[in-house]
Amino acid sequence: MSETPVPEAGTPALSVRRLTKFFGRKPKEALDRLRAGAGRAELAPLGTAAVIDADFDVRRGEIFVVMGLSGSGKSTLIRTLNGLLEPTDGTVTVMGETITGMSPKRLREVRRRHVSMVFQHFALLPHRSVLENAGYGLEIQGVPTAERRERAEHILERVGLGGWGDKMPSELSGGMQQRVGLARALASNTDILLMDEAFSALDPLIRKEMQEQLVELQQELGKTIVFITHDLNEAMFLGDRIAVMRDGRIVQLGTAEEILTDPADDYVAQFVQDVDRSRVLTAGNVMEAPRAVVTASAGPRAALRAMRDLQTSMVFVVGSGRRLLGVVHDRDVLRLVQRGERSLEPAISDDHPVVSADEHLSELFESAVESQLPLAVVDEQGRLLGAVPRVTLLAALGNVSSNTGEHAVIETPATIPVDVITATLHRTARPDTAIADAADANAVAAAAAEAADIRAEATRADAAGERSPA
């Protein structure tokens, strides 16, 4: 057996370059006409251009979804990724090794080591037990019986089929049979899983469970997954990136959020119009820059002035490094000012909803309903990134603008009249407060600027792919 090349660090799991697959007579003539600008329909007398000029990389450890309607070419595409179909033109590279034109013997070795496939209709061996089916790929690889059994049992346990190893496939439900197919692919311990409409034959509830379990397994095992589907909601839920196919071509490639909010053409826009946005968009996608922010050192007078100027009943309070400490409310701060207090600390409350930037909108409803306050969005260090008021949450789900301008973030209206706050500030002013108030005002401005900086930083990280998706 020849030695398997070790791919260099950073090498994509899969690379596809100008891949074209034509079925029919005169493939060379068809290819020449495609290169000259002919469309798929013009080539119909010669045959079918199933895939045309596909060009993409699949990163290691990502779920890459190819979606499109029936006849778009997605199933043909996935069959070229493991050499089941030889392309008419272009190349496919698996873990740094080009398989296009590879000898059958070497191709089988590459498949055994690097690529497993999960089929739509399970493809289980009916005369073998669940355990034997799960370990079949290991058997092909020549793994000893004891090790094969141990690894298959472990994976069956992981996909929720512990204790079912001695059953026959006919004794299992459709969802359980698909779990066996997934277990077989995982047990083989290949780098890449190709899944062709793997969940489409399942009932909706079982399908949703399998989607969630696949995401959990991928996060745990770090597998590279290419997933074919015609279901847009499934694509949006699973995919780190999605390639949308139409008539053999990839018409858009991007994240779920990019495709949903910035479709490349009318076809994609029509395709995504009915998607469940709550399972795609995250808090980080819809959050707004927090304007009502003060530092803990700003003092009660500065906080009260900020709430008066913004006509809101609360502001976020941040500490050093822009870490969110909590919120303060106008009535609590008013009492501090009336008593001549110089510290905000007695009024700071941590009884407010906090979410992470990568939480999907579907996970935010309960918190949004239970609290009048906007949801504070923080990063892993507890730094304030932004806020999601209910009006923004509802607008995002409806794909409309919240149209609330600069006051969108704070939707809790003031509970104390402006003239009362102004009179209190004047009445409690002391000779030394002019300098202190100026310093407090600077602190408020600095806090707002810092909040804008951290949001810009988060936006840049998203653009560079530094924050992993929902």
C-alpha cells in the first residue's frame, strides 16, 4: 500500500476547481459550447450539463451545505467529491490530494481514509445487525474485530442507540436506521462526511432531532461535512456556509445570514423569502449600538442626565475593559442624586437579560417577553457588544426595518418627567459639582465611544470569520 501524503496545515478539506459534469453525447463539443457562453437549455439536444464551473473550497471542520431544487445538480456534485463520478472538466482535491484522474486502487484508499458517505435511504445491510452495520466501514479498513466492535458500540451510544447493537435494521424505525447510517460513517473516523439528502426521508420531528444531533456531533468531533439538501430551513440551520445551486451552477455562496439578508439575485431572494429567520439570524446579526451607556465611575448625576437626554428610564453601566456591570433605573438614580451620593454602585442591578452574540433569535423570545429591558449582548469576556430591543427583534423576524433611528436600543420610556430631573440637578448642585459634572459627562462620552469600538471590533471579527456561527 502506498504511503498517504500528509496534507499541509491550512489545506482545505476539499477543493473544487471549475468542475463541470456533462451527461450525454459529445461531451467535448458540449464543453466547448459551454466555454463559448452557451446555456444549459441550448445543450439539451446533446445531453445534460448537470454541474457547470463549480469552484469552491470546503474548510476543515465546517458544515458546508449545497442546496437547490430538484435537478439543480447538487447530487451530481456530491458524487464527484468522492470520485463516484469522473468530471468532464475541472478537478477535485481531497485533503490536499487531487482525485480527478486517479487510479481506482488509489481512489479506494483515499475513500477509506478520508471520505464517508451517508445516504438518503440509509443503505443498511439487512442481513447484518445494527452493530455490524455500524462497524462495516471499519471492517473494510481491516480493523481487528475486537477494536471494531468497541468503536462501533461507542459511536452507537453517541448517536442514541446504546443497547440496540444486536437488533436487525428491520426492527428499527426510519429515524433509528438513519442514526445507524450516521454511526457507520462516524465509526470509520474519516475526515470528511458526505451526506446526500440524509434526513429528507424522515418525519419532521425526527428530522429536527437529527439536525440538532448532527450539529452537536460536528462540534464535538470536528468533522468536515458536506450536506446536500433541498430544504432551505435545514440548510440555514446546519450550514456554516451554503452554496445555492440553480441549473447546474452555484449562484451564491456565503453564510446563512449573508444569503438571507443579501441574496445575490431574484431567484435566491424568492428562495429564501419563507425561511424561518429565527433559526438563522443571531443576536449579533440584529443588535444595535448601545447609546445609553455610562461607566461605573461616571456618577449618579451623569447617569441621570443621560437618561433625561435620551428620555429613557435606564442605562447600561460598564466597568473597566467595557465589562457590563448591570443597569441603573431613573428612580433609583434620582434618589442617589437627592442624597448627594457620588457613587452609582448602590443603584446598579444585575437583574436584566443578557445573551451572547451567537444565540439565535429563536432562543431570545423568552427573555424578551419576561423583561421590559432590551437584551444586553455580551462577548465571552462579558463586554457589552450591543443591545436588542423587542422592536428590533420583531422587525428582524418580519424582515422589515425597525425604523426607530437613534433611540432603537433603549425602548423603556422615562418614568420621571424631564423638568423634574432638571430641577433636581439644579437644586442639588454644589460649587464643586460643575467640575465633577464635566468629568462625569466626559466619562459618559467615553463609555459610549468604547461601546461603539467593541461593536466595530465584533463586526470586523465576524467579517474575518473569527467568531464561529449558530
